[in-house]
Amino acid sequence: MSSRANPKVVVLMGGPSAERDVSLSSGAECAAALRETGYDVIEVDAGPDLAARLTDISPDVVFNALHGRWGEDGCVQGMLEWMKIPYTHSGVMASAVTMDKQRTKEVYAAHGLPFVHSVIATCADVQAAHVLTPPYVVKPFNEGSSVGIYIVDETANGPPKLAADMPDHVMVETYAPGRELTTTVVGDRALTVTDIIVDGWYDYHAKYAQGGSRHVIPADIPADIFDACMDYALRAHRVLGCRGLTRTDFRWDASRGLDGLILLETNTQPGMTPTSLAPEQAAKMGISFPDLCRWMVEDASCDR
């Protein structure tokens, strides 16, 4: 970072992905927090002219508040590496691997982390016949925020009819019953465990609407499950090669004890909105939102 009195930070937000609206909210919150901390902040809605805009602005650091494809999958990270601009969150390789849910599971498997079986199939095959025995979940393998998720239960008369804007290939995943748990990692520290309580599925509305879900922090769960979430989240962060802040999501079937705990995915750029889980966990552990954002800027670098 530059030694100037008020370092110039570009907050990347928006972008062209399906998670654009969430990113705009995250970016606005982070920009406000960084200004409060004393940084010179410029908000940039990432588009095709992004490299030119960054050249004109010449920031000391890029705070990457993008979500979804292009901003979270290694593309923007590679451009920032090329331009030698320090940036927050994970680097090119970790971002690319972690955005691909199936490849993430391959890394989990190689390091003994529990996950649920899934396959990649074409939309045509998914709509022609059951690819897995119900219940199962159909979702894009490279999106977040519960975008484009279909749950097919045992009562389904046939395979699902998918929206026309779904990608050509999707993930079909055995349904994991139980409670939604999540753990945030900041640097080399797992923060705590949140139990996410919601009526029905933890979908886009439940994640981002005020009152869409209720969060119990710390989760009221057995000590061995709590400790396992903390351990698994930190191990996932490390074996995936992540940097900065991540959040790993779990499902836990209480009837099966520790065997019922599985990792769903690891998020390299989790939401930073007023209802988001990572800032909420940080606050619970005594880290204010401005301090969290400041730490991320101070942690920024190239070669991540």
C-alpha cells in the first residue's frame, strides 16, 4: 500500500453477474465503512472498461466487493495481478477453484473434509429424467447467493423444468437434510458458528431480505459439532489456498451426530450487506464493521 496519508481505495462493486444487486449493496456498505476509517474511497461499478478506469484512478488498493462470476472466479483477480494493484480476498487460483463447486469438492475429498455426493449434468439430461434418486438439488456449479436452485423431493412426479437462463451444465447434488450452519474465517482465525433458522429453504430472499432468516450466534449446538465447524472451515480456507476473509457453509443432520455434518461450499467473497453473516459474526467477536474492512485493506496484496 502507498505511504500517502490517505490511501486511495477503489471498491469494486456491481458487475455483470447474477449477484449484481447483492454486490452493489456490499460495495456501498464497505465504501461507507472505509470512509469512516479515513480512506480516500472511490466506488467503481465494474464493467468492460474496468482496466482503463483503474489506470485513470491509480488506486493504492482494490477492495473487491464483487460477487459471482467474473468478480469472484479469478477473472478480476488475474487482471489486478497483471496491473500490479494490491487487492483483497483470495487470489486467482483459489478464487477459480472455489467458485467451481465440483472442483471445491475434489479438494475437500483430497483433504478428508466431508461433503455430499454430486454430479455435473447437462440441463437436457436433468429435464429428461432423474439424474439422481430424489431428494436432490439442482443448481449452477459456479454461482452463489442461492441463485437458480431447484429442490426435487420424493413426491416429485418427474424431473424439474429448469429456467431458460440456466447454464448448459448444472450440478445435481444429493439433498442434505438438517440445519444450516456457517463459519467465517478471517486470516488464520475461525470466528464462530451461526445457526441459520428459516422457514423452508435458505433461498435468495431468506439471505438478503430483512427478516428473511434468524441467526443464532453462537449456535446452540453440541460442542463437538461447534468445534468441527470451526476446524473444517479453517482447514477448507487453508487447503483451498484462500486469503483474507472466507465463509464456509454446512448442513448438519442432528440425528447422525458428527457423521451428519457436511460442507456445502466455501465462499471467497461472502456478502457484506446489512443482513450478511460474516460481518455479523465479526461483530459478535468484537470486530466492528469498519475495523473488519480496514483489516481487509491492510491485508491486501498481489501474488495472493
